Amino acid sequence: MKIKDKLILDIIDVNYMGRGVAKLDDFVIFVIGAVTGDKVEAEITEVKKKYCVAEVKKIINSSEYRVEAKCKNFEKCGGCALMNLKYDKQLEFKNNQVLNSFKKARVNIEDAKINEIIGMENPYRYRNKTAFAVRTDYKKSSNPVTIGTYGYRTHRLIDIDECLIQDEKVDILLRKIKKIIEDNKIESYDKRKKTGTIRHVVFRKNYLNEIMLIVVTSSEHFKGKEKFLADLSAIGEDVVTIIQNINTKVSSDILGRRNIVLFGKGTFIDKIFDKQFIVSPSTFLQVNHEQTEKLYDTAMRMADIKKTDTVLDLYCGSGTISLIAAKQSLKVLGIDIVRQSITDAKTNARINNTKNVRFVCGKVEEKLPLWVDAKIEADVILIDPPRVGCDIEAIKSMMIMKPKKIVYISCNPSTLTRDASSIIEAGYKISEIQTVDMFCHTSAVETVVLFEKR
Ligand SMILES: C[S@@+](CC[C@H](N)C(=O)[O-])C[C@H]1O[C@@H](n2cnc3c(N)ncnc32)[C@H](O)[C@@H]1O
């Protein structure tokens, strides 16, 4: 097989990137733009040792699961890779992705209760945080300002003036900001030439639908700043605070360390169940509010915490799960690596008048062994690590603590199942698995797993 070869393919599945999967004599071909059940003519675009990538050229028979993607940027953007698949099929795909991952890792889930995935009634306009890159070119005769996202694994910035998974108010703001940048001739930052200023715009939304606008720049001062900021301050659309974030680094991180409050308080309050949480530009909060409550509710039900229980909340972020768990427990101890998150977690404990929580800043794999040495005991451990999963030292310490239950929240099935193997080997069984669709139309899936001591 070589590049530009044309093939007729039957699509038998979709992969974790939302690409159709076809097989020719057991050789796998990932087909961009195809969904399960399609018969397509596809052109090979990449040839690897174990697989090929192809692009759909013609749909010969359209799958019964195929729908017209509602987003006009669907083909270019790559963010919502599954939007052309019926929503219930997306859910089935995500659940299978998790179950297959357990199978591949040879983790026994035969005795586990496996629930149906929790989807959304309306899987659009759900994100409470979005970030867009800015690029300007005033030599162009029209549309000199591009604000948007990069195409999947490309450096091509796609102009976005509407994104169906964010609030409609943010769409309006995007268009207004674009005009303000253009009117004031603000130059975007060029990493290579080290010229220009504006890098990103970030939007956050809280439970009251108030908006925080963060304008990321490469330096504090820049030409035209006063008028630019005055125009931004008059932007409306329920923007309650505007922050200039300074990011001087040449890296893919969106936010830098320094924030200058330009308008409003620089923070706002969000609410999950009856708990209030302070949100600053860098605060980690789950991005889908409605599904977060279902996710946390599932974790709490599985944890079944008793009033006498000491609970650990590892990778606690700004203490959301800790504060929800604190109501039912004797005490909750949280660890997170990000100092600002721990500062926020302490503030959150104070504003919610919760006294039985303690938060420590550091790496779980370094702090937990110290707690083991200090003979701190845990009845229930809640873990919600980043995509890389848990460090083996963290798992070893958890195993020494021998909690009766571990509730593991994961955004990455492959690291979840890797860690599950170690936990099971140390004497636990998986009792329940619940997948939750937090990132509708994308191929990402969230899973909650209950481990119980055998
Ligand atoms: C998926 S988030 C979960 C946050 C929180 N549980 C929530 O639901 O909002 C993962 C968290 O792990 C933290 N983190 C990443 N690596 C870590 C490590 N080695 N030790 C401690 N925390 C870490 C991140 O700062 C982030 O807050």
C-alpha cells in the first residue's frame, strides 16, 4: 500500500481519535471522516509499519449511524471528532472503548457491575471553559484577525466564530473581541520572531452564566493597550471580570503565571451541588458542569463514606471532591501539585465553613509515603489523576494504607487499566464501573471505578 492509493473500505468501528476503522487482510486502516457502518472510497495519506491512515473521498453507502455534523467547522477543526456519529452510538463507542481497554490490559471485570454510560440530554453548549489562539496579519486585505483552534495535530489555525459546545454568549464575545483587536491593530505574538503581543483569549463561565475573560499577552505593556482595554471593558455579554494574563514563555502552555485584573474582581464563584468554589484564571474545574455533578454523585455513591471514615482525596485540584465528601466523613485530606489549587482549596473550605478538611501541596507520589511513615490511616481513597495516571510510588503507598475502598476517577482508559492491574494484584477487586460522557462529541471519556478490598 502506498500514499495516494484509492481503496474501497467497509468501516467496522471508530478508534479513540474518532477515525473510522477498516481492515484489509488484518491490516488496519484508520479512515478520517468515516463512521462505523459506512462503505467508502478512501485515499491513503500515511503509511506506517502496522497501519495506514486514509481520507474519505466518496461515501458509497452511508451508515445508518451517520448524521450531519451540526458544526460548520467540523471537518477542519478536529475538536469534536465524533459529531457525525449519532449521539447514542457515540455513547456506545465510549463505553466499549473503556471495556476493551480492560480486556486489552487483561484486567478481570467479570464480577464487576458494569453500568450504562451516563450521557447528556442535550449534548451541546456544555463547556464552561474554552481557549482560543489569536493570529493577526494586517497585510491581508480582509479578515486580518484569526481567533480559533488548531486543526487536529496541525499548526493550521482555524477561524472560529461559533463553537457549538460552548455558551452562545461566548460566540458573540469571540466575534466582538476579533473586531476590537482589528480596530486597535493589536499584533499577535510570534514565537519565532518574538514580535507582537496577544497570544490567546480564554473564557470561563460559572453557574450564574457569568463570564470571566482572560486575555493572554506576551508582555504587560504593548502599543495601543489603553484603548484596547477600554474597548474590552465595554464588551458586555455578562462579562463580570477581565484579566490580563502574562505568558512570556515559548511553550504550548496557554496561561503564564502573572495575572493583572483589568475589570471586576479577577475571580468568580462557581457552585457544585450546594458548595461554592472560587475560580481564578488557572483554577482547575471540570469543564462540563451538568456532568460533573453526575460524576461526583457516582463517586460518592460508590465510596459510601461513613461518619467515622478518614478519606484521602488524591489529585484534589481546588478541593471540589474533598468538600463534597467532607459532609459524610470524619475528615478529608487532599493533595495536589499546583500551589494555586491548594490555596483555592483552603479558601473553598473557609467559604463553605468546612472544618474537617486539610490540604497539602506536593506530588502524591512524594507526600503519600510520608503519610504512610506518619501512620496516617485511610478508610476510603478517592483518586482523580491527570491523563498519565498514578505514579507507581503513589499506588505502593495506597496499598500499604489498605483502605477498604478506592474510587478511581479517570479521563484516560489506558492508564486507568494499567493502574487497575497493580491495584488488583495488591489484593483488590473491581466491584463497579461507570462511564460518564463529560466531553460530548469528542472521543474522550470519563470513568469511575470502585475497587474493594478482597
Ligand atoms: C483531573 S484533575 C482532578 C482535579 C479534581 N479532583 C477535580 O475534580 O476538580 C487532576 C489534578 O491532578 C493534579 N496533579 C497532576 N499531577 C500530580 C501529582 N503528581 N501529584 C499531585 N497532583 C497532581 C493536577 O494539578 C490536577 O489538579
